[in-house]
Amino acid sequence: MDLERMRTLLTALQEARYAGVRSVSYDGKTITYGSDAELANAISDLEGRIATATSGTPRRRRWATVASKGL
């Protein structure tokens, strides 16, 4: 999938999510997501693919555990 098509799809997914709709139509196709979480995952995946396509490296997320004794 080319970069412009991914950006167009991302815009369609974001608009649908903000409108509270779970069905998205683009290029004559309709996709219906079962929940908002599925739609959010699709948006996140597409954002990662766009980041990889533009920078050449995948977007990284860091998770860390922080603890304190409260001193």
C-alpha cells in the first residue's frame, strides 16, 4: 500500500472514530469494526506503518517500571 493511500485511510478511520461510527468506506469498500478498541488498534497500526514508511524505521514504544519507597 502506498503512503498516500495509507494517509487517506488513516484520515477516514480517525473521522469515523471521532464521529462515533464503526463503519468506514473508502475505495468502494466498507469495513465495519466490532468495537471502538478494534478501530483504535487499526488506527495505531496504520500510524506505525506510516511512520515506518516515512522514516524507514518502525516507531518504538518504551515501557518501564518505576518504584519508589516514598522517601
